[in-house]
Amino acid sequence: MHSVHFTAETTSNGVVERDFAVDGVPGVLWSPASGPERAPLVLMGHGGGTHKRWPAMTGRARLLVTGCGFHVACIDAPGHGDRPRTAYDEQEIAALYRAREAGEPEGPIVVRYNAQLAERAVPEWQATLDALQELPEIGTDGPVGYFGLNMGTAIGVPLTAVEPRITAAVFGLHWPDALAEPAKQITVPIEFMLQWDDEHIPRASGLALFDAFASKEKTLHANAGRHKELPRFESDSAVRFFARHFGRAGTSPA
Amino acid sequence: MHSVHFTAETTSNGVVERDFAVDGVPGVLWSPASGPERAPLVLMGHGGGTHKRWPAMTGRARLLVTGCGFHVACIDAPGHGDRPRTAYDEQEIAALYRAREAGEPEGPIVVRYNAQLAERAVPEWQATLDALQELPEIGTDGPVGYFGLNMGTAIGVPLTAVEPRITAAVFGLHWPDALAEPAKQITVPIEFMLQWDDEHIPRASGLALFDAFASKEKTLHANAGRHKELPRFESDSAVRFFARHFGRAGTSPA
């Protein structure tokens, strides 16, 4: 039995932000300040080298909470944020930096390391979800979404493949090598983002990962630009995607 | 000098709908009922075999007028709606029906016929735009968009390539054969829609047309499904695209 331990709470501009831990894994839960009404939950996975409170995470959480009234949770991935790195983590991070400095492709290292992180992270997410669903304002019968790009996709795709509680997901910006197989097991609606001029992920690789999902309802959003140039308006689009599937009108800006 | 002749006017649910003709080409202009305030104009091109008042046209016009306060104009393409067919039109339409009945590919006929229609339609659209910009509620200094899929793209791409007044456009669902060259001359922001499982347009062909646009800001929306299964929410997305570029907040549903 997993349970949530809250360690801090702040409220600003209509959003309650609570630090928590489940089995020692630290996370943040963002909720509407308006009250304890039961609402859908969106799990957010952060990217490689960042953490649960990275600006992209807090920005997306605010859009989902204030635009849709949802709860949003993000946990630090293994070796990220407030969590210690293992010797293996250090070794892969060093390999990644070496590749970058040498101008060699990052893909093979990121694919391998992220797959290993996903093996550790999937059971942590499941325990976290068990615990969050014990909260009366979330509960076990409401919809659950997953939203994660880059490493958040490397963890989120295998998680969604084995986790029937997740009924809609936003993914993107990763390679198909380790993810095409779990993607073939995913049938829930997805929105998938890729960058048309990605200098790390070949266009055909990104398209192949989108193609692999078994979902009858899936949408690809491909934008001109390099890997880190994903337009800000795609966050609004992801919020509308969850609003559409979870039955709440999104009120985020155009 | 081209001028607009209005022939009928109705108002319902906040939208004024005026029938007009410019040089004998019939069209519809939808405007906000709230008053004569100057507002951006979106030109809409209808699909093959349909006309200016097809439900997809009136539905999109309503979203743009009530959601953004824009003016929206659609004219009948040559050989469509209230316009007579030439002998050439009849011949190509017969060829298309024969191909359909024989289970042969429609693409080569549609590509050829639509290219010929575009040659006739581009100057008609330019005359219509000249005339509409004479109206005080539109004017010559406001932004102009173009929104057309299928045949609306076959006409809209060559139109946008030669028409500097169009500063943002939504296209989709066509082949690159006749359109890749004019697309290479287009640099304004575009949103482009294709169907991932299109039974008429091969996936690689749709992607090649998207790739051809020279626009620095371009977004591909590819949805699972066959040619005619474009999801309804893509109309909302197109409205938000124009709202984003023309500086008005879209208020259409998620």
C-alpha cells in the first residue's frame, strides 16, 4: 500500500502546489485552489537533465489547473532533480557529454539510457498513481492522462502501454528504437509532437514512432524548426487535447 | 476596377450573411452582426464537387465570425455551385467518375483538373479580394488569410504564391505534383492537414507537399483515418491559427 506524504504547500494565483513523496520518490501536485471537487489527473514526465519543477513543467501545470480545473502531478525521474545519481547514471551522462563535445550523434546514448531509466521509473509512476488515487479529490474512478516529451516520452510510452488507468496521452520528440514496441500496445487517444528539422531525431524516425501507436485516434503535430524549437502554442494544444477527452472546456489562450 | 454587388442579406445568431457577385462570380460574405468595425478577412476555398454554401463552409465561417470577429468570404469555383460547367469540366468530371467506378486511382485526374481550375480561379479570387477590400469594414490594410482543403488547396496554394496580401493560410489534403513548385514560393505561416491513412493521397506525397512550403513557421496536423475522416476539431484548430496570427483571441470550443 503506497501513500502520499505531503511536505509543503503553497497557493498562488488559484493554484495549490504541494510537495509530496511516495516511497521516497519526490513529486509536486498542482490542484485548483477553488476547492476539493473531484477532478481528472494528468501525470507529467519531465525531460532529460531537468526536474519536476522545471519551467516547462510549472507552466504546463498552471495551464491544466487554471484552464481545465485538473490535478497535475510530476515526479523526479531516477537520477534527476532531488534524487541521487547511480554510478550508471554518471557513466551515461558522461558518455552523452563526450558525444556532444565530439559532435557525434546523441541518439544511441539517449535511447539506451532513457530505456534504462524507464525500467526504473515505470513502477515508481504506478506507485505514485496508486497513492494519488487515495486522495479524495482525485479518487480511483476519474480519468488519468500522461503528458511528457523527450525523456518524458521514453518513460511515458512504456508506462502507458502497461497502465490501463491512463486513457489519453501526449508524447513526442523521441526515437522509435526502444519505443515502437510498447507504442504498438497503446490504443488510447494520443497527440504526438515532432520537430520537422530536428537535428538529433531523423524525420523518418519520428514519423515511424508516431506510426507505431495502435491508437485509432492519434494526431501528429509536426512543426518547422530544430529539436528545442517546439512552439509554445503546442502546450495550449496539449491542454485542449486533455480538455476534449476529459470533458472539460479548455479556456487557455489561442 | 472590380466592385462588389450585394444581392441578398440575412442575419442569424450574430452573423450577417450577404450574397454577392464580382464580375459575375458569385460568393458569400459572412460578417459579425455587431457592427461595421474593421476586421481581418479570411478567404475560404471549397472542395471539389461542393460549393460556397456547403455545410463545411458555413460551419467554418460561423466559427471564424463568432469566435474571432473576422469577415469570411467564399466564392464558387469555376464549374461549381451556381456556375456553369464548360465542356472541359464535364469531360474531367466524367473521367473522375469512370476512374471511381473502375476502382482506378483518382489522383492523376484530380491533380490535372484542379490545376486547370486553379488557372481560372486565381484571377477570380484576386478580383474578388480587390472588390472586398473596397468595403469600409474590410479595407486595404487589414490582414487577409486563406483557408481551403482538397480543391481549396489546389486553388489556394497558387493563389497564395502570387498574392502578397495573404499573410497566413491553412491548406491540406492534396498531392504535391502541381503544388510543390508554388508552395516553394510561399513564406507566410501555414497550418497543413493530412490524413495518415488517406486512401487517395499516399502518405509520402502529403508529407512532400508539406515539406515544400518555404514558410519558416509551418505546422503539420496529421490525423489517423481515411481521406474523408478529418476530425472536426481541426476546424477549431484552424480558427485558433488565424486568431493567433491576426491578433484576436479565439473563443471556439476545445
